Amino acid sequence: MLSKILEVAELNIQVAGKPLIDRLSFTIYTNTLLCITGDNGVGKTTLINHLLKAAKSKQEHQSHINFNTSFEAIQVIPQFRNIDDDYPLSIQNFVTLNLIKQWRPWLTSLEKEKLSKILSLVNLTAIKNRPLGEASGGEKQRAYLAQALIAHPKLLILDESTSNLDRESRINLLHLVKTIINQENIAVIFITHDPELVKLFGDVELHISNRHGVMTKLR
Amino acid sequence: MFTYSFMQYAFIASFFISIICAIMGVFVVARKTAFYTHTLSEISFSGASFAIFAGISPITGMLLFTITSSIFVSLTGRNMNQRESSVSVFSAIFIGLGVLFLSLSNKQSSYATNILFGSIVGISRANVTELLILIATILCITGIMFRKLKYISFDTIGAQYNAKNTAWISSLFLILVACTVSVTAQIVGSLLIFSLLTIPASSAKYLAHSVHSMMLLSFVFALFGTWMGLYLSYITNWPVSFFITFIEGIIYGLALAYAKIPNSSNNR
């Protein structure tokens, strides 16, 4: 059963007075992987930031951007994160950073249960105590994914999460994302430059060029 | 040694100072704001000399200066590089002001230099009470914002996207650090506070992999350093600050060596 998560209608985005995106319209439903493609600089990340700002402030809702979910149910996995080699927290402690609905300084037993379920879902249980700084690129991306999932998102936004991975890890990560989409009934926006991944995993493609977005149904 | 009441107070005070420094220090180090903390210790010196000039109590002057500068820094420095340069600008201005007020006041200037180097053995019962109030306040506030502060400190970029009110929590944290430095500086000296806030937490970072265990380990390192320093200073009559900073430095060196050696022997 598909339901609408986000509807964008006739959206214009300007950056420093210059129009970047003109009259963009698209809708995203649950159980869908939407790929956003386009050359560098066409405004893919700007679009995401714009959507997030709208979700945070709720001002633009009535007119152009209509979220069917709260800001708390949107999780972003940013393109860059400052995790260096001597980053101290273990993988499981990194994942629980996103549990901010409660205020207690320690984890409740319910949260611990959720943690172990998600760690096994992303296949990190065996190395949950390893410092994140020592994890490989693919393991890091799975840890980021787990951290986003622990907040129970309805919409997950991946900003070029695969750009630093080899082909095998990219495909594994997207397989995992696909499984999660169907298991948790969520929608995913995936910004990517990789045509192979779009072809293999995408349900819908939004290609942005010359300030316009074109939607293509892939399956 | 414990027959002297000033020694008893020194040991009690350093126990409590170790608690604050452990809790705040772990966040200070994770947020990479050690440089700012160092600057705060200079700003608190400037605040103290202003207080002498203006004829108000030193703690008021220090809180005034450190909190004001925290607010300015959090307003100006959004990203890390910008913050770094705005911190050095504020540091320079405030040290300049400190020198100005010292020369204008021309009385009791030794007091202001005392703020820099402090004297942990000159602690009174009133100081210990002050410390207790500070700890209670800081523990309450950090306790309430613990999870968000943890997220913002250990995953700054992720939190910017996925959490609300991150700017508020960051500013509040800077103000808490400012209060910590001001209240503890007049007891143990601002230079010592800077090292106790940063070195134990930096050492713990190499050995512990959760926020709670980092705090616990920082506390143990800070407490060991201060108590051992007090004892050695009592026997040798050398300054306590020297021993404490030296011991903390050695702990850091050992922690770093421990973290690097096993890594090079079993390269994955």
C-alpha cells in the first residue's frame, strides 16, 4: 500500500538572486527509491537543503513543498562527514547518537533492543565494538545507514553515499537499502552520479539539467 | 599531611574539579574546541584585572568577560575555520584589555597573576561550597541536554541535518565551559584548568570507545594527576601546577603510545 510522503509542485529555487531550478514538480511515495541525477552544480544538494529547511520551518508547506511527515521522520545521510582515523566512538555508540527523542543519559532497554535489531539488519553486529575510525568505507556507510534507521525515518535521503566505495560495496549497500525500503515501508531519495546503480535499483529517476527536472519511471 | 585543613580542602576540591573537567573535557575535545578553552583561560585573566580596576568581585568580572566572549564567538564562528580565527581575534583583544586594566588599576596586580597560576593549596571552605554549586548546576544542565550534546559533539555534520536547535545547544555549551573556567580558575589557576579540561579527555579518547567510559577514564586521570601532584608538591615544596601538568602530560604520552603501537604491529 503506497502512500504519499512528499509532494513538490511548481517549486522555484534561487541562489544569490540567480534562478537555479525552475518550476520543479515531483511526488515521492513509500516503498520507492527515487534517484536524483544530474551534473555537478545543477542544484541536487541545494534542492535537498531547501526541502529540509521547509520541513524544519513548515512555512512553505501549503504552497510548493508538501511533506506528509514530520521533520523528525526525515533522515539525511550527508555526503561528507568528519570521521578521521582516530575517531574514538565504537560503531554501536555512533549509531545510538541519533537517539535524541529521550533525554536520559543512558539507554533504555527498549532502545538497546532496537539497537541490536538494526545492527544485525545492516550486518555490523560482529564489529559493533570496533571504533568507527578503524572501519572500512563500506562499514562506515552501513553505520551511517544504521544511525539514520534508529530514528525510525519515513523518508531517507542519501547524498552520494556510494561515491567513495568500490563497485561491490556500492551494490551491497544498495541491496541493503532496497531490503530496508520494503521491510520498513519507507521512501528513499538517492542522489547519485552512478548510472549503473540507477538502472539496477532505481524505481523512479529525477534528472535535473538546465534548471528543469524530468521524471522517468524505471519499473 | 592531612592534619592541615588547607590540604584537606585541596584534596576535596581537586576531587570535584576532576569531575567537572572529565565531563566538560570529553565534549571540549570531541568538539575540537581545546584552543577556545585555552583562550578562555586568558580571557578570564583579563576579566579578573577588569574586576580589580572596576572594584567588583573577581568572579563577577571573569564570568562577565568569559560569557560575553562565548556569546560573541558562537555568533561569529559558524564553521570551524572561521571560529578558529574569530577566537584568536577575541583572545588578542581580551589580553590587550587585561593589560590595560591592570595598568590602570595599579593596585593588587599580583592578584590577577594569581588567576593565571592559581594556588590549589590556598582553598577555603567557601571555595569548596562554590565548587559544589557549580558542579550541581553543570551536571543538571548537561544531564538534560546530554543526548543532543553528544550527537552534536561526536557527529557534528550528521546532527546539523537531523537535529533541531543545534546552534542553541552549542552556544549553551560554550557558556557552560566559560562558567567552568571562571569558577575553577580562581581556585587552581586558569592555566591548570585548561590542562585539566583537555589533557585527560584527550588521553581517554585513545583508550575508551564510549562517551561514558571516556568520562570515567578522564576523571580517573584528572584525579590521579591532581592528588599525586598535591602529594609530590607537599614533599618537595615545588609548585603543584608543575606536577599536575607534568603527570597529565605523561599519561597522554602513554595513552598515545598504547594506541599507536598495537596498530602498527597488527596492520589490517
